[in-house]
Amino acid sequence: MNANPQKTIYVHQTCATDTNQVQMILDSVISMVIQTNLHKSGLY
């Protein structure tokens, strides 16, 4: 499934009509992206 083992796959199951759940997932993804970038830059 993961052709590149250096990349992490995150699975999120949701109903697209549940806007609260979609917002929670988007917030989680944004947080992961920010943390990864801070870690790579040596700031976190």
C-alpha cells in the first residue's frame, strides 16, 4: 500500500456531510503538517 516507506500514511474515516467531524480532521492534519515542518527546521 505504501510505495515509499519513508512517508507516513494517515487514515481518517468520516462522513463528508458532518462538518464538525471534517473540521476536526482538517485541524488534525494542519497540526501534523506544522509539527513536521517545525521539527524539520529544528524549532520543535
